[in-house]
Amino acid sequence: MSSVDLSTSPWLIRVFDRIPLSLPAIGMLIALAYFLFLAVLALMLNPQLGKVLLYQGWQNLEVEHYREVLAIYVVKALMVGYLAAAARYGLRGAVQDLESLRPALSCNDSEFDHWLTRLRRVPRAPLHVVSAFVIVMTFFVVQRESNWTFMEQPPPLGSGLMSFAQIEATVVGLLLFRTLTLEFISAFWFAQIARRFARIELLVLERVAPFSWRSVRAVLVLVLFMVILSLQAIFEPNPDGAIGMVIAISLVAIAVFLIPLIPLQKRIDAAKQSELARIRADIHRDNEARTAGGGDWSRLTGLIAYEQRIERVSTWAFNAPTVMRFVLYVSLGIGSWVGAAFVERWLGTLLGS
């Protein structure tokens, strides 16, 4: 784990700085702890569900689809562990990408340190607003009949099972929306950096490549969550909600990929057009001088070759490997859902359901 100082970041991210383990290991520990928390909470609010989660007394339980119920909550625990680790990974990667960009920025050292500090601290106001929205939203969304596919109708409001479902949905929703908010904050933050400080050198655009690394990293975070979410479709008989979430997350992935790159693309395009205008003015002037008999033919040839080279410069600051990585990540997300649909149908055929 790289030594990136995130001591002023949100508390959930700081937890990872205090545990000397890899991100995947900490994520799995969080997933395990969360599943045990769900089991204890279920025993308190709905003992029948608690016994299902603890794999106890299934033979004596009048619970249909208990294996599917257990599997769904295992997947949700994996989501929680992953989202917690993903928030740490995303912010740590953003700090590393900014440090990699230092040679390509026109700001001085004090300005750079100021922006680096802002990135590490993360503005809390958007996170608080999103958290409040999620708490209110999940309170009502959980009561929808479509969310209770294993029951004929939702349990009454205030019952142990409904309270358990609202708490569980709130935890997942908070982590998911806070992670998405962090990715958006990071994307808009890098867009500001590109707009204000990116030093564009048309023949060495690889210096601003960390902008595209930042974008692809954000896509990876969201696609891997989609992969975990696809597991729920195997056990959920009515995965419409999960599919809707996948569509929304896919749109978010495209947005966080493009947000930092569009201002950079505009800067590169403006620099390219300015340089071409300057070169063409020099070509016109040298050509007139050559026609008058006083021009240097070799200089004119060099200017024409340089013009052609500048014309070939792409206005997007990413290369073929970056595009291939983006396509691979998106294919991974789509492929996981295709595979989940195949497994769900295969299980249905095997079990005769």
C-alpha cells in the first residue's frame, strides 16, 4: 500500500491508514464484519431471518428461498466491503495522479500544495447532503412492493423485518452514493486543474496522460461494483432494481470518464489551432519571400513538415492503451451481467424452477 497522506480525509478512508493490510484484505474484513452485524441485527429484529443468515435450523424454518435470501445478503456484504475499499482506492489514486501531473502544471509549488491539500480533505458538504438524501430515500424506497420479491407484500412499517431492511438498505445506499459523490468531486476537481493549470505541449502530450489515468481509474471502480452487483441477479427473481442501478452506474462511469477530459481536450484543441495559425502565417510569409527571390527554401520545407506533424496531433490526451483499457473495463461490466443471466437460467433449469 503506497504511503499517501490522507489524514484529513473522511473518517472511513482514514480507517485504512491504520490497518497494515492490502485494500482487498481490508475490504473482505469489512464485508465479514458487516455480515455478522446483519446477522446480529436480524436476530434482534427478526429472529427467523437471523437464523437464516447464521445458517441455523433451516429444516425447522418455514422460510422459502432461504438459500437465495442468504446469498443476496452475502452479496450485499461484499458490496459494503468493496465500496469502503473503493473510496480509499479512488482518493489515493487521485492523489497519486495529481502528483504525477506536477511537471505538466503551470502553477507554482504553493498553489500545487494548496490544491493537493484540497483534494485530500474532500469537501464535506456534498457528502452530508447526499447522506441526508439517501436516508430519506431509502426509508420510502424499501417499502415498495417490488423490493419484496420473496413475499406477497411488504411487512408493515415499524415491524422488525421492515426496520431491518431499512437499516440494511441505508448502509448500502450511504456507501454507494458517497463513493459516487467522491468520484464526481474528484472528476470535477481534475477538470478545474485541467482548465486552469494544464501546460499543453503538443508534441509531448504524454505529460498530461495522468488526466486520462484518473478517468480510467474511476471507470474501474464503478465497473467492479457492477460486477459484484451482477451476482445479485443470479439469486434475485426480480432484479429490475439492480438492472436500473447498473444503467445509472454505467451513465455515471461515462460521465466521470469525460468530465476531466473535456476541458483538457478544449485546451489541447485551442493550443493546436493557435500553433497551426502561427505556422501557417510563417509559411505564408516565407513563401512570399521565396517568390520575391529572398526566401530560404529549406526553412519553408521544414515549416510545412512541422505543420503536418501538428495536424496529426490528437486533441484527446489518451492513447490506444487507455482506450483499450476503457473498453476492457466496460466489457467486464457488461460481460458480468451476461454471465449472471446465463448462470441464473442454468440454475433455474437445474433446480426445475
